[in-house]
Amino acid sequence: MVPQQLPPTTDAQSGEVEGTLGTLEQILSATKGTNAVQTRSADQASNSKKRHQSCQGCVYKGLVAASLQDPVNRFRAKMSRWNLHLSSKHHYIPGNVRQQTPLWQASRAQWLLANLKNLVPPRVQSASFSLIWNRWCTAHRFQKQEFCKLGCGCEDGDRIEHYVKCKITKEVMRRKLNINPDTYATLHTFCLATPHISDTRLLCIISLLTYGLYTATNKIRHNPRGSRGWSTHDATEAVVQAVREGAKGHPHALKTLRSCWTTPQDGRDIAPPPLSPFAPKIARLRTLWHERQAAAKRRRCEFR
Ligand SMILES: [Zn+2]
């Protein structure tokens, strides 16, 4: 027997649920649980409990599905402020034409961030996520201008756009992490929106450096003396120490950090992301487009 009313637990929000998902009959008929509920109508007590559970499950899944947002679109919206695809904002944009589009950059960042889960501790993942989301508490974020906290002397340097290419960051990359700063000291690298991060070793090191910069600048920001009197070496050591603290207690991150200068590297290639549900349709459209181009070319040749 199909219940005619929503269970008591959802009575208060029944209007909202019905407005979003439809009536209870429509919700139950759209799920596989409908038949199971109907066929067990003989045992009323058991049926009532199962009906209640089934209905709650249906409503919960329906509400989550109704408010679900595509993660890549969310990344794209949040990353739009970095203008990673504009050559007027960045003197170098890595990748080919397709890899320089906002959609590709957003999907790459989302996929690499998802790959981080087994490589580094959650605090390091959080630092990378915070950078992409522009959550670092820099002066620039609060519409203020302050000097770079790492003491490089850059005016208006307390901003993410500066820290990713600060000379201290480049020094840490070159001397401590064995990464070429000419290629990797860019906002694209730290936003994980670059094709150059192709293996897990590099992904792990970049995220650890992100954590190091985040932690070091935060500590200096809350220190009354700041980085006054620091040399380049002092600032570099502060960032390296923060990087070490990021890897602390995590076997894989520690192993990767210790093997920066050893060969051969033990990283593995990052697998491509799973195909989207629209991939077959896009492939069909692409084939159609190629067929039409070929037909148009043949017609032009016949006309000549
Ligand atoms: Zn700086």
C-alpha cells in the first residue's frame, strides 16, 4: 500500500519537499523502492517501518540531487577571479589552446585536488583548496597594501599572486625542492591548473610548498616583529621548515619530500579523469563535424 501522506518527520517541510520533488506518490514511483513497499503490505508493522525508511531515503536523495552542483562548474566560477586564461594578466599560460581554456583549467584543478587525497595530509589539501578558493588571509584580500611577508621587499606583496612567484618561493623551488622555477613559479601551478603537473611526486611537492607558503606567511603575519631583519636565507629556511611540518606524520609525503634529489623518481603518472556523461555525445558531434568538413572540401574540389 502506498502511503497517502508524508511521514511525521518530514511533515513540517512537506510543502518544501512537494514543491521541489513533487508528491509522495511521484517520489516513490520514481525509485526502485516502490514495489518493495507495495508487496510487503501484509505485515503492517514491518511495512510501516520500511515505508518510513524508504520514504526518508527517497526524499533525502531527491533533495540532494536537486541542489547538487557540478563540481567543475563550481571550480570554474571560483577560479574566474584568477583570469588564468588571459594573456593580458599572465605573461605565460602553460599548455596548448584547449588547455588554456577556463573549462579545462577548472576540470584539471578539480581532478588534481581529488588526486591529492592519498598523497598528503588533509591540512596540506586544505591549503591548496584555500589558495584556489582565494581564502588566504592576505592584506590584498581585504583591499589593503602591505609588503611581502617573506621579506623580499615587494610593495603590495601580501597577495597570493605575488607569493607564487616571490623570489623566496623560487629559491625554495630551486635549492630545496629540485623544481625549475621558470616553469613552476606561476599561479597556474599553485592553482593546479597546468598540464605540467603530470605525476604524483610533483603534485605532492607543489601542494607541500603551497602549505609551506601558507603557514610561513601566516606565522610571520601574527608575529609582532614580522620578518624584520631577515635575510633571504632566513625566509627560505622558514618556508622549508613549514614544508617539513606539512609532511610530518604522513609516510608518503615524507618519503616524497626526502626523495626530491634522488634518481630515479618514484612518482607515478596521474591517470586521466573519468569521461563525463556527455563524452559520447561530444564524440558523435565531432565526427559529424569532420564528415561535414570533408563533404564541403569535396564539393569545393568538384566545383573547381
Ligand atoms: Zn615576496
